[in-house]
Amino acid sequence: MAIGEEGAMGAETELTLGPVLFNWRPETWRDFYFRIADEAPVGTVYVGEVVCSKRAVFFEPLYHEVAERLRSAGKTVVFSTLSEVMLKLDRKTVEAVAGLPDTVTEANDSAALWHLSGRPHHVGPFVNVYNEDTLAVLARRGAVNFCLPGELPLTALAAMGNAAKTLGVSLETQVFGRQPLALSARCYHARAHDRTRDSCLFVCNEDPDGLALETLSGQRFLAINGIQTLSHDYLALVAELPQLAASGVRRFRLSPHTCDMVAVARTYRDLIDRAITAAEALDQLSGLGIAAHFANGFAHRQPGHLWVNGC
């Protein structure tokens, strides 16, 4: 299906911005969201610490200011919770985010699901929603939007889309950025610098897009971000957007990085609006100076780091 085919995507298709996964300087983090509020054509913006509760203390004082700036610009703000809960601090962080008044919360761990049961909420990509039965169970507990895990191929989304339509919930999927792959009890960043997780000194802030890892043969393959493993390559679904929309996905998520995310958002908005072709969108993304290849393998039932040309 080509990007220009009638009916492939409509005005109801929304562009969203996921939470910042990396440990940016607080003022950089704040100014990033201020620029998104003023310039980026996104409808929903996710805010919150997803990877490490130790980082959250730097950003929590800025939540209200950032949320108000985004809302005043017409954006919908959703607060995301931690993706791994192991410590008392983690539990308290999740409880605090889930308890924010007059807000919508995205659950990224079952601990958050417990706090949000019975209230309308989103389910993030770190919760393993791989089939229609899981979708139905969580929808009955109050979930209204699901950002599906990135490993799901396009062929699996049609069944999920049919189920979502029956349940009256919306589907979302990441279309740009490094792909979250795994979480660990250990902090890879601390270990790489001969430190422990408790005495890390927040060394992850030295790698604002993640620390690239190489195989023994020198191939850059993965990236690490604290306790998180990410793909080294950047997901870039462009030609796939019409099929995603036809499968019932109504929200396309961009994952923030230090490249020009306003330019990324404008490219995807133009692509959704059929102002540019998929090939033109890929050319624009390639011009951003990203020091990694693009990938879309998971969508095509291939290893996730591969690129399947569909333009």
C-alpha cells in the first residue's frame, strides 16, 4: 500500500512523542519540551522517568512547569511510569506518578497497573501486550490506549486492531528512534565504568542517546542506557504507516533523541498528511546527521536491526 492511497490514513491519525528515555541535564530536558510545545506538530506528549528512579528526582520539580507549557500549546500530556520496579524507591516513584491529580498515566509495569485499575489509563510498550486476550483483560481494568511492543510484526497488528475496535480502545506504535529491547537488574552504564548501581554518580548522563556497544568483530549492534538495552540502529517506519493505519493503529510514536526532533515530527506529519512520499521522508530523516543506520526488520518478520526497503 502506497502512502498516497486514499483511505490509508485519515485526519484521526495522531503523532505522539514518547518519554525521554535518557539521562539529560534537567535544563536540557525542560528546554526540549518547551521547544516541542512551541514548534512540534504532535498531539500527545509523554513525560516522566521510565528507566531509573534515581534520575526522577532531577525532573520531578520540572513536571508542573513542563506540563503547563505543553498544555497551553494544545498538547495532551500523559505521565509515564517506570518500566522496572524492584526497590522501595521504585515503588514510591510509581505510586507518586500514578497518584498525580487530574492527569492521564501510562503504565509501563504491572505495579502501575495495580495503582491504576478501574481508572482510564494508557499501557506503554514495556508491558507485554502481544495478543488480543491480554488486550481485553487490560481494557476491562481501565486501559484505553495501548502502545504495543516494537517486536510485533505488521501481520500481527491486524488481529490486534480488530480486537481494539471491538473493545473501544486505541492502538499506538513506535515509528522512530532506538528500539527498547530489554531491562536488567544491573546498571550497564555503572558497570562499564567500574561502578555499582548504588554509586553510579549518574554516569549515564555522558551518553545522551545511549552508549554504543560493539561486537567482538567491531560491529556496532546495541546501545545501553542505564539498566536498559536498546537497538543501536534507529527504527524508521515510513512506508509502513498506511498498513499500520489500515490495521487500526491511530497513534504513531516518536522516541526522543538529541537529533532535531521538531524536524522529525514535521517529516512524519507531512508523511501522514501525504505532503511528501515515504522516500522523501526517509531522505529528510537521513539528513539529520544521526550516527546510526535505520532499521525496520521487526515490522517485516526479520531481525530487528535489518532494513527492508519498501519505499
